[in-house]
Amino acid sequence: MNIEFDAYKQKLNDCRPALDGLADSLNLEGMRNELERLHAMQEAPGFWDDPEKSQKIVVKTRQTESRIEHYEKMLSNWDDLMTICEMAEEEDDDSMLEELKTGFAALTEDMETCRLETLLTGHYDKNNAMMSFQAGAGGTEAQDWCQMLYRMYTRWAERHGFTYKIMDYQEGDEAGLKSASIMIEGENAYGFLKGENGVHRLVRVSPFDANARRQTSFAAVEVIPDIENDSQDVEIRPEDYEMQVYRSSGAGGQHINKTSSAVRLIHKPTGIVVACQEERSQIQNREKCMRMLASKLYEMEQERLDSEVTGLRRSQVGTGMRNERIRTYNFPQGRVTDHRVGLTLYRIDAIMDGDLDEIINALATADQAEKLKNAHQ
């Protein structure tokens, strides 16, 4: 018999404890009990009397069912792969080796994704993420870099089956964009993306320089959780903000509906400014702005509390200080380096096309280790 089947059988036996352990990490039994409760609620009389509440329960039911099914599918795949090994051994048949290799690679990738999700235990990790992009100093070069980052994250969202909505979009003077805000919608969007918060540095030979000199550009990325505007966590008093209405000035039909209903809110105590021109209605844009403002205020308060608790620790893995350079994208050398976890990857083209999972995984793992260390101090 092909010795590779024996090797894969051993690999499958080695990964089984981790697969079983994921059931505990995911609280699979708790999820099954929760699903029973959700189904009972949907079958109760008058369930649809409150459409907003019932819709939230329907969404939560689907998400819970999906997570249980995902785990059960991994168990089933493990059984199938072990059966292939045993059949090949009995029949001395090498023809199933390719199927075994592909299946094992897919199983380990699924397990890694599942493991990452179990690390996302923050209060708002499961929420949608609001992501803002701001070009640094440097005119066209920095604005082009800002648009490259915008594309990288929207491609990442598409790869993961998330949707994104453009809240605000200000085109660059000649190319790229000056600033933009998007809402990325999907379970754990904030948990996955919160480590992207900070200043991103680009090193490349500028396409805008006739002398083809090497340029360094910066763009800031801000990531905050989307907090429902009826949340009890944040109070915004009417006297604390000023509302301005202006005409949309985005990229026309390509990005934004041009109307006179764009809204900007200025929070007087903190100086925070948020804007939204996504909706046609001024009222809807104001509601979106209030959610953005609530989220920013919440995040600011969390940073203050974190700083107090940890004695102003500088690592900030998973939150990224506002002015901190977190990552360098070096095109001449084809590498991307995350300075917080010391990770360097030599596949810059794939990363710029949205393949960020290895970086996001490393940040989540480091963040978890940091939390455990602080908890034991």
C-alpha cells in the first residue's frame, strides 16, 4: 500500500483531538439549546406582530444553524477521509490519494477558520464593522494608496461573503480618493477587521513621478464596531452635536446617489466628525451618522479604559493606536510586514487582492495571548 495513506491516517488521528476540542470552544451544546429556544419562539403565537424583533430572531436562528452545520460538516469530512484511508488499505488502491490530499487540506483550513472564530470573544466582535479610509499627506500619491487599501478590504469582504455599503466617498484631486467610509456587514466582521486599525505605509516606485523615484506614502484606516443606535452603551445628548446638511460630492453614479441630503454631524465635546451620503433621505443619513458617532464614542471610551487597565501598554494588538504605523507594504521587495506581530509575507500581490487571512489570524492569536497574559498578572 502507498505509504502516503498511512501518513494521512496518522495526520487525521493527530488532528482529531483539536476537532473535538473545537466543539467545547464553540459551546456546541449551548448552541443546540439556543437553537431549540429560537425555534420555540418562532412557533409561538404572535411571533410576527413585531416585525423588527422577529427579523432579528430569524437572522440569529440562521446564524446558529449555520455554525452548527459547519462543525457537523467538519466531523463528517473527517469520517469520510478516514474511510478513504481504510478502503485504500483494504483494496490496495492508490487512485483515491488525490481526493484524500485535497480533502485533508480543506479540512485543516476549515478547522483553522473555526479556531479563529472562537478567539473573537470581544463584546462587539460579532458586529458589523465601519471602516474609514483617510489619505495621508502627499497629494495624488497618498490618495492613490488610499484607494488601493479601499480595494484591498472590499475584495477581502467579497471573498468572505460579506457585503459592504458606501457611507461616504470623497474622490482624489487627480486619482484615488481623499477619504471614504464603508459598512462591512457579516457575522464577526468587526472581530476579523479590528486589528486593521492604524496607519498603513506604502513603499514603491511612484507611477506619478516622471523620474521613477521611490516614494513612501501613508493612509490611515479606522475600524469601529457598528452599534445599534438604541444601544444603552452610549448616550448622545442633542446639545452635544451640530448637524450640517450638504450636497453629495462623491463619485457620481459609480459610488453615490447625488442628492442634497448628505449629513455631517460634529460632536462638540470630542471634535469627532462623521458624514453619510449613502441614502436619498436626509433622515436616514442622519440615523446612519448617529450610529457611526455612537460607535466612535464607544471605541474612544474603550481605548481610555484599556489604557488605564494596562498601564498605557503600547502593543495595542487588535486595536491599533490612531497614529500608529502598523504595517508596511514594500512593492520593490514584494513583501508586507506587520510591525506588531513581526510577521513578514512575500506575496504582496495576493494580499493587495484581499488575501489577508494569514495576517488577521496572526493578530487574533496574538491578541488572545495578550489578554490571557494580562488576566494572570
